[in-house]
Amino acid sequence: MCGAANSTEDVHASPAPAQPNAADANEIANAPTSPTNDEPRDENAVELSAMLAALRELRGEMKSAIDSPLMPNRQQRVLELLRDRPALAHRCGVFPEVLPSLVEANPPVAIELVLCLARDHPAPSNNLPAFFESLVSMPTSLHSMEVVNRLVSDASELLPDEFIRAYVSGCVASCSPHADGASTPTSSPGGDGMLTGGGASGGLSPSVSSGSSSGARMVRLVCMFLQLLVRKKRLLRGTDVAAEVTQFCVENMRTKEAAALYRLLGAANEEPVGGGGGGGVVEESCGEVGTP
């Protein structure tokens, strides 16, 4: 990102992303992606100009991405900007309070943004706990589970245990018959393919009949998501949240995904620590979870 992590508050505190200014230029010039001092001055100027142009474009696209789904070509462009220059994520104008809107409108963009903020570009964002709290606080939905699913699959080591526990508890609570405002699962915008199988670690794609209630669909999706956490060893035996999930499985045992999750939890409890069992149960009950 464009400079030290402690320089992010001014951007994340403002709902309207500002245009790149002198401070941005100074930080970009000192970022690891800038040319070294022994390179010609004109090359430094060219690189700085390119970085500022990329930041300006990224801020404009992010403002649109928060408001509504982007067309596939624009969504792909944002992903390219973040992947090519991950340091810009610190100053792209997205702050924790608007992350839920980005998640619902453009899940792949939200995934890439959080990954950039969590990784060492050049240091993790000091606002990262607030971004995680924003994910936990938003209503459980297919898109929010997609985002966390990919974060667990691609960068599990970056996710605090406290975040996983809180998010799992929220998922279970969202399936309660008395839960308010439960979101009905929908497909991803932009045709990004995150909801189709075929990869090793990506979207959730249960086969659900059109006559199923939204509550039943949510139970199935949550069960599939929790199976991933068990396989990634992020849902550990002997913890309060593991007991909560076991009780959730018992209450929904008529759902085949819940029964499969219950068996998977049992297998995980029986295997030695560090063992690799249980994957077959997941693949038996639902399709492989695939990346876009």
C-alpha cells in the first residue's frame, strides 16, 4: 500500500474518496514499488505519475463498486489494479463502515481488497481489526460467506481466531427461526463464476430446489461454509464455538449438509491433531468449492 500503515486513518475516515494529493505523491514515491535512488530521475517521475494515475482510477472505481455491482470488465480492472499495485489498497478510499456494501455489490473486489490490506504491502493495515469487525457485524449472506470462504482458503493464517469464532457464531445465529433480517442467498453480480464448482477453494454452490425456503437454503450454505472451516482446521475441537456448531447440526439433522457436517466434526475429533481426515465427507455431501 502507499506508505506506512499508520497513514491510512485519514482515508478510511472519509466516506468520499479524495483525489490523490501531495501527501499521496510523497507516500507513493517512498513506497517499495518505487524505483531505487540510483535509477535516473526521469524514471522515478514516470513511475510516480503511473502510480498516481492508478490510484486516481482505483478510487473512482471503488466509489462505484460500493454503490452497485460493476460490469465484469470494470470489476476485472479493479482486481488488476489491486494485484498489480497492492500498496494502493491502503489509500483507495474504502473504509470499514462501507465494507458490507462492497461485499454485497462486488464480492471479488472485497476479497482482493481485504487480502491486500492484511498482507505485508508494505505492512498490514492498522485498520484491519475494524475491517474484520465490519464483516462480523454485517448480516450473514451468501456474499459475506463467499468473502470469508475465500479469505480462509487463500490466507487462513491472516485471520485471527477471534474473527473466525465471532463470524461462525453469527452464521449459526442467522439460521435461527427467530433470526431477524436473514438474507436470502443470491447469485454473484457480474458473472464472476464464484458460485460454480470445479476448483479447490472458492464459492458455495449447493443444489437447492426452487421450492426450498430461504431459511433452508441458509442452513445448507452455512453447513457448507462450516465444513470448509473444519477442513482448514479453523473450527477446533473443545471450543465453545465447536460445541455451538455441534448443537446447530443436531437441530438441523434432517438437512443432509448438517448431517454431513456433524459426521465431519466427529471424524475431526477422532483423528490425531494435525491429521488430514474428513475431506471425503465434505465432497460426498456437496460439490467442491471452486475459485473464480
